[in-house]
Amino acid sequence: MTIRLTLRALAFTAIGYSLSMSAHAQEFGGNNAYYEDDAWYDVTEWFDGNDYNPTDEAIGRWDNETFEFADNATSDDADNDWETNWGEYRYNNQTADSDRWFYDYYDDGYGHWGDYRGWNSYSLYNDANNDGLYDSYSFYRDSDGDGLYDDYTYYNFDSNKADASDSKSQVAAQDRQKSMKSGSEQVSGTVEKTKMANVRDRVHLIATVKATDGKMVTIDLGPKQSSTQLFKGDQLSATGHRVKVGDKELLVATSAKSKDADVTIDRNGRKYQGTVESTREISLRGQKHLLAKVKTQEGKSMMVDMGPASQLSSQPKDGSKITVQGVPVKIKDRVVLMARSVEQDGKTMDIQRAMEKSKG
């Protein structure tokens, strides 16, 4: 009898928790699809046949409609059909204990700090199901300049329906707002260790610095650049923002200097060169966004969201050559590159994606 009552109590608690999570999820004002259905389905008509693969292959390198292990064994195509669920961070199995001062893999969510109407802002992409494509987006604002994020917007790219993974992402977004500071900090000191860490489809340079106050600070210097040489004993000065990766604190550098030379930090994502096949403007959350169908140098078509059309000093025309960098996100069964920068005719345009708080 006692056991039966206990089980019933546990079941009721679980149901109550589930309902609470569901109700809590609905409290997020920005918890809705990023693209309205009308706008999105309108542009999907651009794609016919197999030239645009939904979500099986890595963005920019689609080759057919199905993932085949036989092809994968002889291909360098790093698609999103991962053999293991890596989660947000991990060590390689062969990593020695002495080299476990930071992870061999982690997901930075293409975090980006910027300016929002004169105040600090932070944007972050999230891959809730770890399939290699980002499915939601959070944008934080410090609108009163007190060093804390007082407001944020959350969007699910894929669906209006909030499932368990999306609810988890929403809770994480809310917790992040409460725990993160909006201001940057500067660290100067001597390099003690360096290592390379895989950050999705990029390799980042990580350094531990003994600061002038004697404290050890781990710094992410962004994707490794061939021009960057950093060794133990070098002096390094970096400015950035602190984040938490697992149980470790990390300073994500926005600028850095070593041996009287600036360290190049480019966090705009993977780079693709191609030709614009067609463009279209859609209305998105009160803004006019420019979408482009781009054929890459490999001959594959990809959809690119170039952000607010008003930010583009010159809109790409059909047939023009461009270079885009951005973040791959999943919209329903499609992959879209959310451009962070667009280069055309030798001029680079940075794309700011500040989102107003949803009123719905």
C-alpha cells in the first residue's frame, strides 16, 4: 500500500513538473518561430530537385538526399549525422590527465558581443539536440547600462511547438541572463599553456595565462590563424567576456595582443564563396530581411539570410560574386546560413542581428 501511494505521488509529481515546464515555457515572450510560415514557405519554392539537400549533409556541401555510411567512410564530408552525442563539451579518450586543463571539444554557440542602442548586447545560438545545426537563438540586452543583462529575446527557429529540448533551452537562456555580466574585462600576463580545441567545425586556440595578480585565466582566442604564434613565456593581453563551460571558466577574447602584435580574432563562422542566383525580401519581426540563394564554388546551392536589408550598403544582385560567413541553423527541414558578414567587391559588411523583444 505504501509503495503504491509512493509511486502515485511520484507520478503526480512528474506530471506536475511536466505541466510546470510546459507552462513555464509559454512565459517566454519570444518563444515562437523565427520565420513566419508564410514568409518561409514562400521562399522554399526556390528549391527544386536535389540541388538543395535538407539537413543530412553539412551546409555548403550537399551531394544527395540521404546519408550513407559507405560514402562517409571515403568522404571528408563532416555532416551532422554524428556517431556519438558529444553534448556541449568533452575530452578525447586519449587525452592525458596533464592536458585536461581545458576541454578538447566545446560548443561556443557562435556567441557574439556587440552594441545595442549604445548598451552592451550578447547573442547566442543553441543546438538543443546536438545534431550539428542550431535550432534556437537568444539575444540579451543591458538596456540600463548597469553591467547586467536585464532583458532578452528567445526564438526557436524550427517550430512554434515547444518540446522538451526547447523548454530546456529556454530555461538555460533565462539562467544565462541571471548569471552573466554584460561588461568586458582585460587580462594581461604570461602564457603558461596552449592547446587547440575543436569548436564545431573550427579549431580554436586556447591559452592559459598567469595574470599579473597571480591568478590563472583560460582564454579562447578564436579560430586559429596561420599568422598567430603563441608560446609558453609570451606576454599576452586580452579583452573579452567570461562564460562558463562545464565546470570551467573561460574568457572569450574579443581582442588580444601578443609580442607587440595584434591577434586576429574572427568569430563570424565558416566562409563560403559563391554566386548570387536570386534574392528576395521578406518581412521578419517588423524588419525587411534579404534572403539570397547562393551557388557555392562547389556548385551546390545554399540559402543565406543576409539580415536586415537596411544594413547592406549595397544589396547583392543576381550574378554577383560574394563571400559570406555565418551560422548554420535548421528551419523546419531546411538549412539556412545566418550571415554574420558579407563581402562584395572588396568591401565587407558586418551584419548585426539585434532583435526586438517579442510582443506575442
